[in-house]
Amino acid sequence: MMNCLEIDSINKIEKEEFIELMYQFFNSPAHTLSFIDEVEKKRPFLNGIQIYQEILLQIKRLPHIDQLKILKNQDELGIVAGITERNKYAKHEHRSSGLNNLSDEYHNRFKYLNLAYKAKFNFIFLCVVSGLNSKEILSIFEKRISNSFETEFFIAMSQLEKLTFLRLRENLACLKLKKISFLNKNYDY
């Protein structure tokens, strides 16, 4: 991924560079990430935990329609062809879970579930795949597709929070952030 960034460096970079840096942690186009401007205004940060908390606060303050825009612009699981360089984190996460090397049967199942999920919920299925294999991810997908919109929206937003945390933790030189491991296993679906 990228080099670990020191908090002092993050606090000192130009506004545009900070915003571009934060955009990398989301798989959404810039027009869906206006909340990052508000995060930038809160600098200087003491540590990575404070950045994470501010991102969560700003996402929670977004109108429901703007939260949906973020969810709509995520990458489809099991559909590697659609992942662009902009989404380098998704590419890495898919590869580490075996989603880039699916059998035809699994690929077709993921393709079907992605279509059905989007038709039902009008956003992309979002799942933290770290530590999971394609069989486990498929099982979670098959269970969650039967959820109500409200339940699935809540789960998808919690998955977005966890993805953001994991991506920040991986890329920021913050010992406090590195020590938190409660998101590594036992994800709630």
C-alpha cells in the first residue's frame, strides 16, 4: 500500500493535498466526499484516532441521500474488472481474500448477487473482507441480501466505518491506532 504517514506531516500539508490523501481511503468519486472538507478544517490532529473520529462524525452528519451516494460508489465484490487504480485499497483487499481469482461458478454467483443486491437496495454490497476467503464472503452476501433496507443500510454504513478504520490504521504512523485490533476478526453482519 502506501508509506506510513506521520501525523505531523498530515497536519502540515496543503489543504488540497490533505483532501486528496483522505479521498484515497474511500472508493467514491470526489463529488460524494464533500465531508472531507469539514474533516480538513479540524486540523491539526493529535493522532490517527482523532482523524478517524472526525471522519465518522462528518459521515454521520451527512444527509441520508449523501450517505447513499458513498455506498453506491463502492466496488462490487468478486467483480475485479471494474476496480480502477483509484480504488487501490479495494484491489488489495480483493486480492488478499481471493476475490480476484474466483472459479467461474463463484464469479457467476457474485455477479448474480451483486445485481440482485443493487436492485433491492440501490447501493453496492459493502463487506470488510480482511481475513475472510471467498466462500465466507459469499455466505455473508447470501445472508445479508434477505435483510430489510433499514437493516442493510445500517450494516453497510458500519462496514464503511470499519473499512475506513482499517485503511487509516494501515497507512498512518500512529501507535494508538495500530494497537486497536477489535476490528480484525468477528465482524458483525
